[in-house]
Amino acid sequence: MRRFSAIAGLAIVAGLTAGSALAATPGQTQSRASERPLLVCATDAATRRAFTREHGAAPQFITAREALSIQRTDAGWSTPRCMTAREFARYKDAATTFARAS
């Protein structure tokens, strides 16, 4: 049963990825959000080592306020930026509040 659920989960992820790729038109570029990836990261030593091993650089943490102040014209970054779980909750709450006000 576990093997089936793992295969089913991979199939769902692959289907979602293929669906989003098919939705893009040939002349359409990727969104700016994909050029500025954000990850929710812990601040412990093991997470820092794993992040460095995965991305080739130490994690750089940003706050919710910094993430919200990024403009479309700002340059992207090559390695993902990290947020703590608490900052991500603030970021999500602020983005939701801003969306309701618009």
C-alpha cells in the first residue's frame, strides 16, 4: 500500500507540473516569482548544512517585510532565500490582507 501511495503521489506531482507547463504559451515568460524562490527553513546547523550542500551557498534569511517590498523591476537571485516559519506566516497574512484591500 505504501508503494502504491508513493507512486500515486509522484504521478499527481508530475501531472500538475505537466499541466502548468502546457498552460504557458510559447511567447509567455516565467513569472518573476519563479526568479525569486523563497523557502521556509529552520535555523539549526543541520538545515544550514543541508541547504549549503543543496544550493552551494549558505542560506540567506529575509523577513516578511523584505519579501513584500521586492519590486517587479528588482533583479532575481540565483539561490533561494529562506524565511522562518513565523516570518512566512507573517508574509502570508500580509499578502492576504493586501489582496483583500485591493
